[in-house]
Amino acid sequence: MAALINGGVLKNCVQMGKYFVKGLEALKKRVSFMREVRGKGLLLGVELSIDGGKIAEACMQEGLLLNCTASKVLRFAPPLTITKKEIDRGLAILETVLAHQ
């Protein structure tokens, strides 16, 4: 537990969670079928107005690991040590996949 607190992992989780939400919200402005971005820290979900199963599969084929719950919510649960560079890469993959829907 001390390693999480003293090692900066929790601080990173908070900072990167905010950064990830900001990126998802920016993407939401450009994608009409993205309804809502929600979550806390790095456990995030994006509610869609369309089925997300094929989107999740396409993202995974491109290297972005996520899943789809309730058929319309893309769920992200990255490692607590994720970096901005990794988030940017994931957002780029997501945007490319969403552009083909």
C-alpha cells in the first residue's frame, strides 16, 4: 500500500485519469454517437448510442485493450502507471476505429 501512495502511483492515476477524460470529451465533440464519458480515476466508460461490441473488437485488433458492457458502454481500465503517450496512442486508435462506424 505504501508503494502506491509514496511511489506516486495514486497521483499518476488522478492526473492521467483527468487527462484521459479530457481526451475522451474532446473526441465526444467530434463523434455524434458518443453520449457520455463517465468514471473515476482511470476506470472510465464511454456510453454510445450504437452497439459497441464491434468497436471494442476493432480497437483490440489495433492494439487498444478495452471491453464493451451493456452492449453500448466501452470500458477502459488501464494500468495505474499509464503515461500520456500511451493514452494519446489509445485515443488515436479509438478515434480511427470510431471514424469507420
